Amino acid sequence: MHRCDNRRCCEPSHLRLGTVADNSRDMVEKGRSRLCGRPGERNSYAKLTAEQAQEIRHRHLAGETQTALAREFGVHSSTVSCMVRGATWRAG
């Protein structure tokens, strides 16, 4: 596990022992997890803005398919599915 939080660092004094579970917990706590990191636009992996997410939800409620919306916004259909179910990009 890295004490310095530089993933490329290989300086032995910057490392500490830990289990896979310790390393995963450390990653989530520091907001580096792709799934558990910062929400919405603050997530460095986000491809959509909050406005786009809201538009997708509204258009889906109006009858547009998840597949068509995913294609238009350049994301996977599972991303749209999670969004309309409220699992990601929760309405604020």
C-alpha cells in the first residue's frame, strides 16, 4: 500500500504492508475507486454532466429507450439503466 498516494512510486520507504482488503478500503476512503468515488461530475471518470443526466432521466420517463439515449450520449446502455433506476447520478 502506498503511503505517498503515488501509484507509480516504487520507493520502498513509501510502501506499507496490507491485505487486498486493506488496500481496497484505503482506495475507497481516498475516493480513488471507480465505483465508490466522488459522485457525479466530481468523479474523474464521469462522461456526463449533471444536466445531461437529468435530461436522460426526463427523456426516458417520456418514453425514449435506454438504448437510444445511450447511443446519443455516447455511454453504455447499462449506464443509462443505472441512471434511470437511481443507482447512479441520483436526482438532487
